[in-house]
Amino acid sequence: KKKATLGCVARLLTLDDLVSGLGEENGRWVFDACRGIEHEEVKSTLKVLPKSITAFKSFPKVSYPELEKWTALLARDVMKRVQLDNNRNNRIPRAVTVGYTMKPGGSWIGKTFRLPFPTDREFDSRVQ
């Protein structure tokens, strides 16, 4: 089964088709977006602080030692970026959110935990 893409929309639907179905503003926006055209001005982000630091890893079925290895690696990566952000912006996170999803019997399940962010001492003793 083929997936629909913006390229499909560009080839199959005219501007009139899109305006007719979506209205003038939205139809024009979709028509242009399908062709890589964006009229909105690029905004500077030089003085905008990021709101989050993210680390993500997706892998097939793994052993517990392998899971421990990846969790420690991701934690070290996040901590390095938190320390860099702290040096630049004099701030530390208040919380950390850890989540997972898995498919143990055919159905996807997931869980997310929001915890207080560890201090440097706590981090150093837990992640080696």
C-alpha cells in the first residue's frame, strides 16, 4: 500500500481543488507547502532559551544489561547538556520526565514518570 505524501497532493490536486475544499487561506498554504514554499519570515532564535532537553533511543527487544547500558548513556548525555545549559544560562531543571513504550504480547503499553531532577551528587552516584 502506498502512502500519500505532499508530493502526491502537488501532483493530483490543483490550487482550485485545494481552495474549494479547504478555503482560500488554507488551500493556498497547502498548495505552497507541497511545493516547498513558505512565506512566513524566519525568526531568530539566538536569544530564545530552549524549554527542554531531550534524549531518545529506540531499539528492538534487548536484555536487561543492554537496557542499563543505554539508560546510563542517555542519562550522561542529558546531564552534559544540562551542565552546558547551566553554564550558559545559569539555570537547572526542576524535573525530569522518563517514559517508555513496549509491545509485550501484541498491544502497545507505555508509562511516563515525572521526577525531581537529581542534584550533581545524586547524579554522580547513580550514573557511572
